[in-house]
Amino acid sequence: MELYVVQFLTGLANAASLFLVASGLSLIFGVTRIVNFAHGAFYMIGAYIAYSLTVRWQTPLGFWAALLVSAAAVALVGVFVEILLLRRIYHAPELLQLLATFGLTLIAEDAVRLIWGPEDLVGPRAAGLSGAVSVLGRPVPSYDFVLIALGPVVLALIWLLLHRSRWGLLVRAATQDREMVNALGVNQKWLFTSVFALGVFLAAFGGGLQIPRDAVTHFMDLSIITEVFVIVVIGGLGSIGGAFLAAIVVSQLNAFGILILPGISLVLMFAVMAIVLILRPWGLLGKPVVRSRSAAVPEGGAWRPFGLAGRMTCAIAILAAILLPFFLGNYGISVASEVMIAIIFAISLQFLMSVGGLDSFGHAASLGLGAYGSALCVQYFGISMELALIVGPLTAAAFAVIAGWFCVRLSNVYFAMLTLAYAQILWSIVFQWVDLTGGDNGIVGVWPSEWASSPWAYYWLTAAFAIAVVGALRYLTFSPFGYSLRALRDSPMRSATIGISQRHVQHVAFVVSAFFAGLAGVLFAFQKGSIFPDALGIATSVDGLIMVLLGGFNTISGSVVGAVVYKIVSIWLMSNMDFPRLILGTVIVLLVVLFPQGIVGTSRRVIETWQARRWQFRTLVSARVKNGGAA
């Protein structure tokens, strides 16, 4: 009993810092509607700055002053980020917002390594609170009781600010109807800036609070953002009270899960998140998201099958892909195989998002299922690579049949969050089921058949699959099934009136996309000779999103170009640069702001503009010639 009481108190202490970070994220989303992936980066930067100040101001007053000063400094950084970047993408699709803020996360990770170094930093204990209090004969740190009291105090202060001030009245009004607030003459830009600054302040303050309890590392941003997303979704997007309640629930699940169900402790909070999304998509205390009247629709022209020029270009690209090994060494061929696998993964996601209009933040689940499904069959049943190439995609598709039945009942950001929960549940199972999957040691010894064991042969195998998958998905796009998907994407209500079943058609698209992503996972496992839980991680899903964005979100197969460019550039940066994330993050941010239509979309727009101007010029010249002849 004593142990359970201590665990309960530890969970409450953890809930306080989680609530601070989650309340800031919930507040930002409630007003700006931006899913701010960089929120964890502000948490991390706040912890680093607070560390630098607390080692100098080692007094009780100095410790708390250091936390406040560091949070205020990070809030000022947040103001510049909001003005220079986020104002440009408030009306952009959620995908672009997510990737822009993910780019900021990459920049922040390398920036703190550059300034504070790569080593973990252990800060001082909170001055005057370094002792412990005995609870039922067991010691509990005094600092934990301060955190337990701090959570409700901060909740009360935020409530007073939102309900007893004019600024809070405007914030709550903007949460309900941003356009109406703007129509009443409120300066919406500065309102958004102030909300973002407060949200960042809370995140940075929460990061500083962790110094006496944990080491400060440049990986703490990604570790916290996952939990914070779970809390915000469970509590309700935009609900501060919901964030407080969910922070307690998640913290207690973490605290008692380790004691009672250690084998599935990581699964618990994601399972709760999935259940809440299915039963009450807007969260325990949240409200349905009010869509903006002026929400932008991604631009793009009408999709058409390739003409003669397009088919000739494809033929040349296929021929170049076939002949590529004759111009590369073994390392280059290995990289080319990775590129082909990335093409399959990216275009499977492109089909789901661009054609189906379903933004998935957890597409790595299907890739990982395909990889693990084939690797486990090889390890335990000794099946051949040829059979594994069938088993792996079918495994991913079978799981997608079940998961998709729940996911397609949601839309917009709720669909994205449920797919994220789906991927994280699978990652947790793979990571903790050590007896079956090997845990973080992975599964090794997954090698291709003898005929495909050489780099040349395996490259041609991956290239053949990539060409076939691209062709198959383009065919599906222009089939009756593809037209039904696009109709549901563009006008769900009109599609329903003519008898198109939204859930059925989108469910099939979810399964088809998972099947091809699973194929990419099988090829990836055999190419590497092993598979690890990272294949199902958030980073893998984000890689797919970046490839889709880089090629062009509103294109049919722009992800082919995006996968080629992104994979080559990322491998080169990781191999040749000391701070590759800094460069890659900068490129992602610039791409979102300057070229939101991607390489293919921007190129198409430039060509169409040039053709239109050339036609106008010819028309003008022809008119002048006719006028001259008449004279």
C-alpha cells in the first residue's frame, strides 16, 4: 500500500509539468488551429536556458527567478517564430503546418547541440527543496509536493486570465469563431501572437521545472511531445480543464503501469487515446472543432492521365532507373535501393492523402507491420523471401482492415491523431514484447534469397516493385474507385447524395495504402538485413509526409520526385555534415513558406503560366497582324 501511495504522489508530480506543457499546446490550438509539433522544442530550449541560469543563481529565490526568466526568453523567441513563420501558414492545410513546426524541431535539436554540446546536463537540486518527506515510511522528494501544488495553482491562474479579463474574453471568442472576432474589429494577428507567446511560456516553464528531476538532453523534445499530444487529444483540443484532467490520467497510467502491467505500460496511454477518439473525438471536456469559413483548399489543376510527352518522360525515367547500376558503385547502388523503397512508401501515403483526402500521421505503422510480419515469419518459420513479399503486405493490410474501420469514422485532425495513436500502439507493443520481437534489439538475419543477394540484383528487384506500384496507384486514381475517392475528398455531401459510401470507399483506400506501405517495409527489412522498432516511430511517418510535401501534395505521383530528392539529400547530409538536422529543418521551413506546392506542383504551375503567357503573346501578335493587314 505504501508503494502505491508513493507512486500516486509521483504521478501527480509528473502531471504538473505535463499539464503546463499540454495547456500551452491546447491554448495555441484552440485559437490558431495549428498542430504545433515544435512545442516540445520550446520545452527543451526552456530547460537548457533554465539550466544555464540555475547553476549560477543557486538560491531559493534565484532558482524560481531562473525558471521565469528562461520561460520569458523562450516566449520572446516564440513571438518571432509566430510573426515570421506561423502567420504565413494559419490558413494552410494541417499537413503543411505540422511539417513547418517539425522543421523548427529539427533546427532546435541541432541548435542546442551547437550551443550546449551533445552531452546530457544534470542541473542542481531546487535550492531549499533538496530534502524528502516521509509518507507512510517511504521518502518522497519535497520538490514533488511543490509540483503537486503548482498544477492547480497554474490551472486557477489560467482560468482567471481567460474568464476575468478582456483578453481572455477575446481568446475564448476566437476559439469559437475567429472570423467573427476579426469582423468586430479585433486585431486578430496580435491576439494570435499573445496566445502563442503564453503557450510557449508555459511549455518553457514546464521544461525548467524538470531540471531537479531529470537530465537535460537534446532528445527531450520528442519524448515530451508524444505524451503532450496524447494529453491534449484525451482532454480535448483547446480545453485547459481537459488538459489538466488528462495529464493526471496519463501520469497515473505511466506510474502504475510500470508496477502492475510492465509488459504493456507504454501501450496504455495510446490505447486510452484511441478509445477516447473513437467514442468522443473532441475529447473528454473539449468541443467539436469549428472549421474556418475561409479555410484554404490546396490549389491544383484538374488531374489527367499522361499525354504523349508525359509517357515519354516516364519511359526515359524508367530506362534511367534500369541502367543506373552501370554507373554506380556498391554503396551508390545500396542508396538507390533505399530510394526505390522510399518511393513505394511515399506514393502509398500520397494516394491516401492526395487522392483520398485522408491525412495520416501514422503511416509508419503499415511499413513496420510489413517489415515485422515478414521478419517474424523468416525467423520462426524459415519462409523464403519470395513468400515474405506476400506475407508482409497482407499482414499490414489485415491490420489496416481493423484499424481503418475505426479511423475512417473520423476526419481532419481527428483522423490524423487516431492514425498517430494506431502507430504508437504498435510501436509500444513491438518495443515491449521482447520475447517475440526482440524489443529494441530488433530482429536480425533477415537476408534476401541467393539470386537477389547482390546489390545489383536487389536494386533491380526494388526498382521493379517501385515501377509497378507507381503504375498501379496511378491506374487506381483514374479508375471508378479513384473518381469516387476524389469526389468524397472534394464534396462529401454531394457524393453521399449520389450513393457513394464514404466509409466503405475510404476504408478500402486505407487498406490499399497499407498494403503497398507494407511492401515497402518488407523490402526495407531485407535490404537492411534487420528491423528495429524505429521503423514504426513518429520520425518514419514524418519522413513520408516530407516526401509527399516535397514532391507536391496536390499531385498524383509527385512523391516519386520528393522521395528521390529527400532520400538522397538526407543521406548526404547525415554522412557529410556535423549538424544535418539544422540544415534539413531550415530547408523544410523554407519549402513550406516559399514552395507549398512542392517541386512537381511548382514546376507545373510555372509551365502552365509560361504556356498561358505564350498563348496571350501569340494572340496579341496575330491581332496586330490582322489589324495591319486591314489597314
